[in-house]
Amino acid sequence: MIYLADFSPIKPEFGLFFWTVLFFVLFWLLIGKYAFKPITESLKQRENDIQDAIDSAKKAREEVNNMKAENDRILAKLEKTALKSYRKPKTPKTASSTKPKRKPKKKLPK
């Protein structure tokens, strides 16, 4: 008990310093080998998964924009043709363009 009364954390002895550093280095090596490697590998895998998701979302957005542009182009073309056919003036019928009327069929005697 007398030995502990002389202990001061401000003035550590060489033995305490040596064992503290030794256990800290061993602890750090063990944690590095068994914890840091799996953690960093899982973080890299997650980063790759997130990047793949971002890339696929960008690709999907580009496809949607392309489809929208194509739909707008087709719609504009259809509207243009619809307006042309709606605004087309009717030409008066001429004698050459009219078809002859059909003659009524004669009734056969019974």
C-alpha cells in the first residue's frame, strides 16, 4: 500500500511508460488486423455500390430525357400534320373530277 501512495500520474516511471506503450501497440496491431481491414473493405464496397447506383440513376435520367425529347418531336410532327390537314381548303369539284352517278338498276320482270 505504501507503494501506491508514491504513485503520481504526472511523473510516470519508465516501467509504466514501457508497458503502456507495449499494450497500446499490440492493441493497435490487433485492431488493425481484425477490425480495420474488414471495416475498410466494407466501406469500399459500399462506396462502389453507391457509385453504381448513382451511375445507373444518371443513365436512367438520360434515357428518360431522350424519350421525352423523342415524344415531343413526334407530338410536334403530329400536330403539324393535323394542322395542315385541318387548314387545307376544300377544292371545288370540277366536271372532270366528278364521278358519274350510278344508274339505277332496272327491275326485272317477274
